[in-house]
Amino acid sequence: MKPEFYIARRFAFKQRAASKPTFIVMVAVAGIAVGTAALILTLSIVNGFASSVEKKLISFSAHIQIRQPDEQLFMERYADRAKIADHPNISRVSPFLEKSFVLRSRNSGKEGIWRSKPVLVKGLNTVQREAFLKKFLKDGSPFTHDQGKGISLYPGQTLAENLKLTVGQRVMLVGLGRGPSSQKNLSDQTSIVDLLSSLDIEVGTIRGVYDTGLQEGFDDFVVLSDLAALQQRFNPLMISGYDATVYDVGKLSSTAKQVVQNLGFPFYGYTIFDRYANLFEWLKLQKNITPLLIVTITIVAVFNIISTLLVLIIEKTREIGMLSALGLEPRKISRIFMIQALLISFSGILAGNILALTLSFLELRFHFITLPEKSYFITYVPLLIEPVDYAVVSSAVLALTLLFAFIPAMIASRLQPETAMST
């Protein structure tokens, strides 16, 4: 063991009878540990929140949606699906059909009050629909199919609460037909018979209720259904577009452009970041605050280590003078206090990593902190444990504390033996 390392370890952790430098060191270690843990937990929460919201948004519309202008319907073609799926970054392609309705429900009370709300019914194939419902279904069964009691419907929890919907309840879907005669009947003064004939009216049955935690425009508006059943009743063989997911989200924008270019006119596409730009800007704003928090907490850790070393220099002034009198070079005395800073920083960083990891696992297991779902889209604090975050924070704190520990180390190396021994 080198003499500098041995002396530094005794200076930092060996308690003398006349003073208590160990207590000062423990306070410094605790300060660095708390700061390190706070930084890691901040990054884990921000990344976890963004990841949770992104996964929920993707569940509704995938990474890329491909449509035709004016949201017009078109016939599904195997050749088009093959062109999309052939892109090396595309992992899955699924057709979907969307149709706007007014959903009307009637309660079972004596008054029989009717409640109505505009909704968007989205038809998905069996695999895509059941995969979504297995994650978010709150009530009902994801495997229930039409049984002669109307089209199967899966509304969101917010919509079900607003309209008092229950599993097994029958509801009415009222939609405007897409044909030119339907538009003409609305604009002209026609009889009530002609007006009713222009409407798409269908009976539906609530087969289940899902809950993603996304409120406005999602759980209160989107109703899932079976693609084949929706096509059979309203638009045979027609779809609204294709949902596509990718392997590498970092190449999402370029992938969307290349897929649309391969399909050609009249197809166009947009990514999930384009469609929900306002939500992702909000998430981006939260991430932009993270560097400020990192700088602030790191500065606190830096001043913590500087003040600790200065106190240790005062405590060890006589010992420094004795070492100088015995012939120890100033650069070696400086190295002693740099090693002290390394030991204190490393101990604090290690304790901070253990503290952050322990708190993260406890929160993921027991969900101690709850959030209002209507404001944050989630019911508890999400945490994403990334080894990279732990490594980056630990390296940054260690590098900065060692950098600024050079100041008190230089002060210690310039103490004159006669001055130090006389104190």
C-alpha cells in the first residue's frame, strides 16, 4: 500500500480522541449519497413517465399510421401490406377501420334516461385487439365475440362512467353514412324518412371496458371493436388505413417517409410523434428540466466535498506540518487529500446507488406514491431503471468532486511546517 493512500485513509476514517473527523466525513458521505440518489431517481422517474405514456399512445395508433387523403376509405390490398412489411425496420402491420358515431345508452331505472356522446369506433383484427385488451382490460373478457346481440364494443373507462355503461348492456350507434346522398339529405330540406335512411344505425353490446389512464381523446372517445364485424355491417372489405410498428424508434421518421414513398400516391403517413405532438412536447419539457436538476445537485455535492476537506485540513494541520518536517513532498501531501476526496466521493456514490436502487425496487413493488390519473395519465410513479443513468450520474459526480477537490488539496500542500506545528 502506498504511504499516501494509507495516510489518506487514516485521515478520513480514523477517529482521534481529541476530535471527531469521522463524523464530519460521514456527513459528507451522506450528503453525496443523497445527492446521487436524487439525481438517479429523477432520471428514472422522467424516463419511466415518458416510456409509460409513449407505450399507451402506441397501443392506440402504433408507431406509424398510413392513410389516404381526407381520411377516405379504401380497399385493403395484400400488395400494399407487403410493401409496408418489407421495410427492414417494420415489425408489424395491421389494417384498421374507423367510423364516427353517436353512442346512445339508456339506464335501467324507471325514468329510462338516454345518454349520448360522440365516439370513434375503431375496428381492429383479432390479434391486435386482444393484445391491447390483455394489457388494459378492466372488466369483461377480451375473447368475447359477436353472438347475435349486436356488434361487440369495448369503451374506455371514462366513457363508461359518463354514460353509465356496464358489461352486457346493449347500446345504439348512430352514424352518418359516407355516401353523397347522405350529405345531400343533411343539406336539403328532406323528409324525416329520407333523413333516417341516410343514417347508419346499429345495435351494439358492451363486451368489456378498458382503462389506459389516458383521458381526453382516448378513454372518453375511442371504442374498440372487431374489424371484420365492422366491415360486414358498414363498409365491406374497406379500411381506414394501416397501423405499423417499428424495431428502432430512432429511425421512425425516415422509416415513415420511405414506406410512403414505396406505396406511392395517394398514400400518406405520419408518426405517433406527429399525431400527438402536444403530449410529446410536454414530455420533452420535463426532460429539459433534468440537466438543471443535475447541475444543481452536483454543485451541492461539490461544495460538500470542498467544505469537508477544508475542515479535515484544519483538523489535521499539526499532522500536515509533521509530515512536511519529516520530508514529505508538497505534491504528495496534495495527493493525500485528493485520495481522501476520492474515498469520500466513492463511498457516497456507492451508498447513493444502493439507496436509489432500493427505493426504486420498493416503489415498483408496493407503489407507495400515487398520482391523480386524470392529470398524469398514470396512477403511480413510474420508474425506469437504466444502468446507463447510474453510470453517467456516478461518473459525473466523481469527476466533478475530484476536480474541485484540487483547491483544498493545494491549500494543504502549501502549509509551512513551522506554521502548521505552532497551531
